[in-house]
Amino acid sequence: MGVTLKELAASLNLSPTTVSRALNGYPEVNAKTRKRVRDAAERANYHPNTRARSLATGRTHAIGHVIALSDSHEIVNPVFADFIAGAGEAYSRAGYEMVLSMVPDSDEAQAYRDMIARGAVDGMIVHGPKLNDPRIALLTQLGVPFVVHGRSSGVDAPYSWLDINNNRSFRRATEFLLQLGHRRIALVNGLENMDFAMRRRNGYLQALHEAGLTPDPALMRQAEMTEVFGHSAATELMRLPDPPTAFLSSSMLVAYGLRRALVDQGCRMGRDVSVITHDDDLSYLPNGRDVPLFTATRSSVRDAGRKAAEMVLSLISAPGQGPLTCLMETTLIVGESTGPAPGSRPRDTARQ
């Protein structure tokens, strides 16, 4: 059985007010004391009365996530699950809960307004930003603390965001394939009205231009990031009169579809055709064991979820601070899926 707030405070030789403020993340309680109180609360199995705490602090201790149904193909997928798991860890440590709402597209803006008007949440995390995303202006106008998972090109007003460096990531991956002697490099991307996919395409194009190559539109595909899309795209591309010798894939699910298509074509991945994919380091979809199956640009989406949650909690606890931003770099992991282009002599890739 858990202890009461008074009992927890007595065991720490602190006042109940100090313990309550420490558990609720008030900035006037120093970090050392907050950690001491939270560790003691966890050991003692202390669970605060959520209703009483809300009345005392004026906060709901909940963070909102609104997902439009048309975005479910990009958002409600294995990547989203790992992001939510990471965010949930941060919420739990801070005594916060998550409010997740899936609504029709036409109701999305009203869902944000209603959630905030009801006082149901203290802050929001925005998922899957598109180009010129109108949700950023809406939430800024509504005055709620929020963090965007990603960025929105075309939005000039400052806002808080966490993103990976998609442009640099795919530019570097393309450069790696160029150093291996590949010149026919296909891009199998996510939907390019999504900001992350647009940035990845730009990185790919920049690397080709810098190498003096003219991008071939016939080698570019975009769609929902599924295994089936990867298979169909690779099947079509390998039937071209001058097929690609390498592929850039925007997700592990797509990469598995590419691999299946290459097997169907009698090609060995890494010898006949190379593949680089983006790997969100999913907990239940590991990239091989001792040796990575795919060469990949790796960045943990679970870690991104945890960091984004910590950012919105920070905005709530200290409302006067300016927009927070975090740009996460990816790591290029060399696996079994890449090798020299057939008939080429690759340049030195040791720097990668």
C-alpha cells in the first residue's frame, strides 16, 4: 500500500508543500531536491490524488496528442508507437498523463480548440508536420505550450520543435553510395507533402548535384511508407531499361519490401544492388543482430519521444522561456546491404 503525501514529507524531513511542488516540477524547487523527492516517492509507491493535485496547482497534468485520420498512414504505425513509449516514460516520471485523440480531418482544428478550452491538457505535442502546417499558428494563437515533432518549412514564426537532421542524413547516405561508385541511385521516399520527406529528398538531390549528376525523376518514388510500397517500387524500378544499382529507403518497413523485391529479381542485396535505409532504432524491429542487416542512418525515435516530452514539460513549468529547439543528428551504420557498384572502383569510404 502506498503512503500519503504527509507521510512521504515526514520521511524526507520536508514540508508537504515542498514535496508537492517538487513532484509537480515547480522551478523554485532545486533539481537535487526534486530528484530526491521523486526517487523517494517511487520507492514508497506514492501516487498523488490527481483531482486534488489539479485543484491545488491549476494544472491537469496531462499532455494532448491529436491525430487526424488521414495522417494515420504516416503516424499511427510502429514508429509512432515507439515515440509514444518514449514520451510516456517522461510523462510518468513527471506525474503526467497522456490524452490521445483521433479525429476526422475536418474536425482536427476544432479538436485542438475544444481540448484546450475544456482545460483538458496543459500542453500539446504535434505530430507529422506538413509544409506550411496551419496547426502551428493555431496553437500559438491559443496560447498553449506545444512542441512539434519535426519542422514545417514555410512557417516563419518561432515555435518549439524537435527534429532529426533529415537533409544532412540523406545527403550523407547518398554521398556514401557515390563513393562506392554508384551513379544510378533510386530514392524510395515517404509522402513528400510531409516535411521530413521533403528534407530527405533535398539532401539526396544536393548530393547528386554536388557530384555533377543530373537527377533522374524516373528513379524517385513517394508514397505511404509500407513494406508493400517498398516491394512495388523496387519491382518497377528494377524493370527499367537502365535500373538503379542502389536504393535509398525512407524507413525500415520500406527497406524490407525492397529486399523482398530484389530477392524476387534474383539479386543479392549488398552485392548486386545496394540499399541504405533510415532506421528509427525500433525496439521490436532491430536492424540485424551482431552485424546490421542494412546500412542505415540511425536515430532512436523512442529517444525523440522522451526528449520532446521533456521539452513540453519544461515549457509548462517555466512559461516565460522562449521556443525550445532540438536538432538530432543521425549515425551512419554500415551493414551488409551496401557494396561497390558493379564494375566500379569505389573511392575511400573510411571517413564514414
